[in-house]
Amino acid sequence: QEFPVPEERPQFPGASAEFADRLEFIQPNVISGIPVYRVMDRQGHIVNPAEDPQLPKELVLKLYKTMTLLNTMDRILYESQRQGRISFYMTNYGEEGTHVGSAAALHDSDLVFGQYREAGVLMYRGYPLELFMAQCYGNASDPGKGRQMPVHYGCRQRHFVTISSPLATQIPQAVGAAYALKRGDGSRAVVCYFGEGAASEGDAHAGFNFAATLEYPSKGSAGSSQNIPGSPFPPKPPRIPWPQLPRFPRRIGHHSTSDDSSAYRSVDEVNYWDKQDHPISRLRHHMLGRGWWDDEQEKSWRKSSRRMVMEAFEQAERKPKPNPQLLFSDVYREMPPHLRRQRAALERHLQLYGEHYPLELFEK
């Protein structure tokens, strides 16, 4: 499909913003719209050479491969949900740049509170495909033991707090974590991701107030789904500049597998963002222009990344579900009487009626 060459300005529906090639504080009462800072244009060219972060080739390749691997995983898991293999899924289409760009700016020990669409941050930190798949399938290898909905990842070793479904609960949690770190040596940052829906919740305003009054120098947040960063404080000064990739993404996929976004936005709009203004294509153009990538490497990487995802996918499907007894563990240090009674009731029920359940699919 051919798209008209867009006016050189952000293509957010209803927005009056302009692009800016310098990062600076603004007076919002003297401009018509908050400008969108960028380093690269849609063709991957550096707009202002003075703002070029001069990222090394190895880092740029890692950014690109993480984004494309995430994109491949999304496509396979989205289709698996449509085939009834998993119960639910949320893609990251169009937001891959915000994930890897922000993740690259953090120290590995910085604490991340995500919403439900930051899988790329965890992938950038080395979370294996096998565990992404195990979580979505809720199998015996799932660190959460099958208790969470799909896409609710978490990893203590990679300092990524487990995602929860209720909107905006991560904001006051992140503020509390930042306060604890401030009372310590203050060497770590806390980053909280949220979208415009979460910013309308009471939890967001409570979190902002605590962050402002208690003055957390390391408290930062990143907006998502075309949202402006919503923290009263900037992120921790990064070793790698933030703006290599946009923080004003346009969600290309449906909100989830339970949503049909064509009911509230046009298909042409989505196609434009997918084909003309995607963070993956923008970075690929940049690498091609630098001589760091070519069509043969692209073809080889797409093939090998799909193979890696499919191997993890098939492995996850073969694994059994967690033992039903795990329903009752990990809530209390010592199991209270009411949970012991419930566990005993389940055991009696399965002894009497176990033949009516697919117990062979569960770990013994």
C-alpha cells in the first residue's frame, strides 16, 4: 500500500506538536503543543549532528536484535492465542523502541516497575525466551507457578518487579521502593512505566505527591502508548542517552487479544505507523546507512530469531502444568489452618472425582 509523504511533524491524531532536535526545558504556556524530541528522522538520518549520541555498533545491533526478537515473539504468541493454545496475550507492536531505549539507559541493578507492555525491557536484560513462554503457558517452568495471567512477567535476578493487572498500582509501589533506596546508599534508580490510562488513576496522583514531597532524586518514569513521561523528576543520569529511540510510541497492535482496535481507530492509520514510521524500520535504515547491516544479514537474523522463538514455544507446549498443590503455597511462611483445610478438601475431591480432570497434564 502506498502512503502519501507525511508532513514533517509527529503524526499523532489530534496533536499539534512539532519535532525538536534539542532536548531542553520548555514553558508550556508559550507554545501551541509540547514538542517531540528526536535524534533520527523516519529514514534513520541523524537530524542534528550535535545531538548524535555516537552509540557503538555493538550496542546498536543489540538494540535492533532485541526489538526484532520481541516482535517475532509477539507474532508467534499472538497467533498461539488465536489458536487457543494460550488464554490471553498483549503485543508490543510499535513500542519496541521505548523498551530498549530506556533499558539501555539504565544500570542493570536499577529497579523496574512495568505495566503490562514492557517485555522488551526484560528481554534487553537477558530474560530467556524459555521463561517468557513458560509464563504465558503457565507451565511447570513458570517462575510464577502458573498463578498469573499471561504477559505478567517478573524476575528478581534482573530487578524487574512482577507485573500486576490492576491499573497504576505500580506507581505508588515504585515510589515506596525509591524511598527505601534513598534511605540506603542511593546508588540505584527506580523506573516506573505507565500509560495515559494509569495517569488518570488516584494511585498516580498519590505516587506523584509522595515523590515530590519526599524528593526522590532517582525516581523516574516513562510513558507508554503515546504518552508523555509522567514523573516530576527526570530519570537517573544515564550512561547512554535516552533519545536514541522515541518515547512517544504509537501502539500498532490491538490493546490485547480481547480488543478490536479497528472499532476506535482507522486501519489506514495503523498501517501508516506499521509501514512508514516504525521504530524498527527507522533503526534499520540507520544501520543500513552506516554500513552496519545489509539485506543478507536481515534475512539470516529473521530466520534464526524465528527458529529460537519456535524452539522455546514448542518446549513450553510440551511441559506439564504446575502441581495443583502449589495453589496453596508461597502466601504465608507457615500455612494457616484455613488453607490447610482447603488443600485437604481439594485432595479429597480429586480422589473421588479425579477421573473427570486432565490430571495427566499436571506435574506430580
